[in-house]
Amino acid sequence: MLGHTAKVQAVLKDYRTAPITEAEKALFQFLEKVNRQSHQISQVDVDQARRAGWTDEALYDAIGVCAQFNYYNRWIDASGVQDMPAIGYQMSGHRLATEGYARPLAPENDHSHPHAPGADRYELPPTERKVTMEPMFLRDVEEREGGGQYAELIRQTRAAGAPVSQIFHLFAFKPAMTDHLSYFTQELMRGASPLSPGLRELIAAFTSHQNQCLYCANSHAAAAGRLLGSRALVQAVLDNYRASALSPAEKALFGFIERVTFRSWEIRRGDVDQVRQAGWSDEALYDALTVCALFSFYNRWVHAAGVHVMPPEWHEVSGKRLAERGYVLR
Amino acid sequence: MEPIFLCDVERQAKAGPMGPQFAAMEAAGVPVPQILYLFAFKPRATDHLSRYTQELMRGPSPLAPGMRELIAAFTSKRNQCPF
């Protein structure tokens, strides 16, 4: 498939009639659903892609790429990155094909193999209530022990007799990759910003709620409630932010976020100017739309891999951990 | 090229450590992909995003890098004009 521009164009136009294998057609059919209706993905969709010959690892990677570009698409659309002349795309295509997306790390900045976390640092969930979770759609991802900080957290959670939050498996499956995702998320959600960590969690919960990702919405609503000191405000924003106790400026920001979530391709300069006039700096808008874009990634990742929603008290535990310790587990 | 909607982000990116590189590209008549301004604005965060993306798109996988790029293009195409 590589090096065949015509084939690529045919897939982009209509994968169903493109000169690709039946297995590849089945994969694109699956990805179309991941992209547009990830909340409706079920075991049936995943099994269908598996029967076409794809391993769980291949599906995990394909879901990851599709979800990641839901991040980039929103990031670019909402911040107003413009189309380039053709030569620009030729050059960036060459750069991506030869150099990829990142320079190699200097050793002192290489966090790709974090030390296993200390057992005393985690708030393990209460064990009184026995919870049985449905297995994930990607069984191999759930069953493989995995590595890194999340594999350690899974071991500790199991040792305490508590159920494991299934998103941990998505991180533990490819830690050399997902450790960078943890660090990015940590910096975005807790790093220096004109938006408080509580407001950023609220944007995460709001985006996830709009995308019908209950798993993410519940966990980040719990974190936002703790950081903002009001669970009622969080619930009111999720139910209908326009009627909530948010300030007019915050309502303008959530209106913008709603558009980034659903119709980012329609955002124009005037839309951004309008929310800026409500009093937000470009840095605040950059941070807000980046949080929204990242959770458009997470929602699809979680949905398509079959990470199931947990009982409410377990989301409270996740929210507490996110509020107190953030996204990097050491 | 038109500036991006978040013009302060672009301005600060050009004034930062990546500035000379952007200036050299412009001087050579090479279009600067504006997504680079989004990366240059908050490198403490986006350096990790680059590495995550690198590993996702080029790391070990049953899917060839070209196939992963095709999935990226497919997703982006669908999101430009989804209906």
C-alpha cells in the first residue's frame, strides 16, 4: 500500500471501492465507526475486524492513530492553522516520512522508562464491594501483563483485591509510547496556565460528556468537583452549562468548546475573536481547546477498546487520584 | 499566509527559541506549517506529545508506518467534511 499515491487517494475517496484487500476494507469500516460513532462500538464490531485477520495489537494501534488524529484535527481547526501551498505538504510529508514526529531524547529528558512507583503512594479503592467488570473488547490488551508504571499499578490494585480500572490496560500495553502521553496529559492538565486545574478538569468532563464517554466524564467530573470544591456546579455544567452558575465569560468558553468537540471544521476567525472578547487570552483559549482535543482522543480510545464505565464510587476514587496526584504515577 | 486565529500564540512562538528557524524558512521562501507554532508555544507539554506521536506512528506495530499514515489521512479527511 505504501508508495502508491493513487491507492491512497482511492482509500480517502471511498475505501469500499479502493483497490485494497478485504481485510483492509474491514479495518477502514471499523475505523469509520471509531471516528464518528465511537460511543456505539460494541464487541461485535471488534470481533468483525478480528475475523478479517487483525490482531488485538493491530486494532489497538489503528484505534490509537484514529483517535490521535481526532486530537490533531481539532487542535488545528480551532486554533486556525491554515492550509498550505502544495509544496508545503510535499515538504512536511517528506519530513514525517524520513524524520518522523520527534527528535531523539537527550538522556536526561528521557522519561520513557519511569521507575516503578512506590506501593505506599496509591489510594487503593475500597474492597467491601465486589465488582465484576465486563471484559474489554480488546481481550489481548487486557490479558497481557504489560509494563511500566501502569502494570505496577494494576498489580497493586489486584493485590489489594480491588477491580482494575480498564484504562490502565491501555497504558500498560505499550508503555514506551503511553508514558509520553501521561507526561503530555500531566503538563496540559496541571502545568502553568491561565485556566485553573479545576476548570481544565471541567472542560475534560464536559467534552467527554458531549462525546457520550461515561467513563471519562465520570472520572473527570469527580476530579473537577474536588478541585473546584463544588460537585453541584460540575453536574449543572454537564446538564446544561447555559443555565449553570458559570460566569458569562465561562459560558462563552464552554460554547466555544462545544463547537470544537462537534464541528471544529466550521470554526472561523470571527468565532475565536468573539470568545476572546469575553475576556480570554490566547493562552487560555489554546489551553482550553487543547484539553478538548485531547479528550476527543481519549474518548475514542476508551470507547473503541471497550473500557467500561465503573460503579460511581470507583469513579470517585479515580477522581480523587487525578485531583491529588495527577496523571503521572510517580 | 494568514496568521492563525490565535495570533498571540503565533507571535510568541516566533519570538521563542524556534524563532530563528521560522525566520530562516520564511527567508528561504519555504512555507512554515503553522502547526509548528502550536508545538513551539508550550514545548514543556508538546515535546511529550511529539514523542507519543512518534512512537504511535513509527514504533513497533503490526501495522506498517505507511498504513498508519493512511489511517491518519483517512481520519482527517473524514473530519474535514464529515456529513
